[in-house]
Amino acid sequence: MCITKKGMALFTLAGGLVIFGMKLAAYFLSGSVALLSDAMESVVNIIASGIMLYAVYLADSPADRSHNYGHQKVENISSLVEGFLIIVAAVFITEKAIVRLFHPVALLNVNIALVVSLGATALNGLLAFMLIRTARKFGSIALEGDSKHLLSDVLSSVVVVAGLMVAKLTGWAFLDSALAIGVVALLAKMGIDLIKKSSTGLMDQSCPEEEARIIEILKKHDGLFVDFHDIKTRRSGNKVFAELHLTVKGDKTVEEAHNLTDHLEEDLQSEMPEVSITIHVETPPRK
């Protein structure tokens, strides 16, 4: 089955709503603040998935007069917003966990709640796996950000469930709040990592791997020109924009130089379809 970016984004949003309902039910069944923290992370998932869906739709729209280079950077913005939302959720959970740490509450219906929570976790794991595969296929930072978020949610849910099992067996109610604080630490790290990665894309950081590949391809044609230099690259969503200066022999006509750059650009495009490259032609300085 062929899954598109938009289809995957829609599926993730729908799945997030179902998972949130299951986790919220687990909280109401047990009264566990750790399960509440898990449910609140799902709220962030839903909001983030909605932003991701909008970003994916906008990123695929063609360039226009207002955005000559396209709309791909909206995926970086989506990932950045998701990072901040994760930190907001972490602050909310911290407040709840600290209150419950000093005022422990006996947990109810733990077995049923854990079964429901594990079901939600399994569904979350499936969504994360599908998102990761789709993100790699299309090179989408928006999908990648959401996949990492969901994967972290899966890991934190497993920790919460395991800890609550221990709390039930030992009767140590404080473990509930301690686990919630542990989830907060994981959320905070994930949020900071997403913010860093998204900010890097918005700052037009160069793309070393693509630059190395461009050099490798051009060297196959080194008999057709004098040299090339000043390679510049920047990433915008799943697209890379590159430019370089190509020095041709002084006896070449404008038409010949133009045909040469067309040939090189076509070769680069066929080898690296995700890269949009511009070549500036120049002649050697006169001695």
C-alpha cells in the first residue's frame, strides 16, 4: 500500500484522538497521576499532529510570488512549535506530580487501567513506526518530528506501566508521582532536541552530505570546465537549494557555456532529485 505524506498525517491525527481517549479512560479508572501525565502527552500529540497536517499540506503547495523558493520551511516551523508544546506539557505534568508526591492517593482498578494503557501504547508504537518509514521515504522533517515524539511517548508509557506494576505489588504510592517526574525529564529532553533541530533548518545551515555528493558528480565532468568553487547549500523542509560558481575556458561562447551548465544541472538533478541547483558561469581572470 502506497502511503502519501498527507495520508499519513491524517491517519496520525485520527490515531492520536483514539489513543488519547484510551489513556484518559485509564486515568479515570485508576486515578494515577502518572497515567494522567501520559494522557496529557497525547493531547500534545493531537495538537502537534494537527499542526503537522497543515504543514504537510502547505509544504507541498507550489512556489508563488510571495514564496519564490516554495513553502517547505513550514515543516521546520511545525517541528519547532511541537518542541515548545512538549515543554509546556512537561511543565503542566511537573505541577501535578509535585502536588501528588506530597499528597499520595491510593490507586484504583490498576489492572484494568494498565491493560487499557498498554493497548494505547501498542497503537502508538504502530503509528510511530509508520511515521518513521514515511518520514524517511519523503525526507519530511515534520513527519520525523512527530515520529520521534510518538516514539518517546511509547517509551515513557512503558516506563509508567512498569512502574505502576511495581507500585501495586509493593504498595509504594509515591512511585506514581516519581514516575510522572521521570516522564517530564524525557519530555523536556525531547522538546529541546526538536527545537534545536528545527532552529537549525530555519537558520539555513549548510548540507555537508549534499555538498560532498555535488562535488563527486561534478568531478566526473572535470574535463569540460576549468574549476568550480563557492558551493553553498541550505535545507528547506525536504528540499535542498544549492548554488556554485563554474569557471569555463575563456574561448567558450555564451551559448556553449549555457549548454554546458544545462548539461551539468540536468545530470545533478537526475542524481539528486531533492536538490535544486543554480550554476553561475564565469571565465578565468585575464592575466
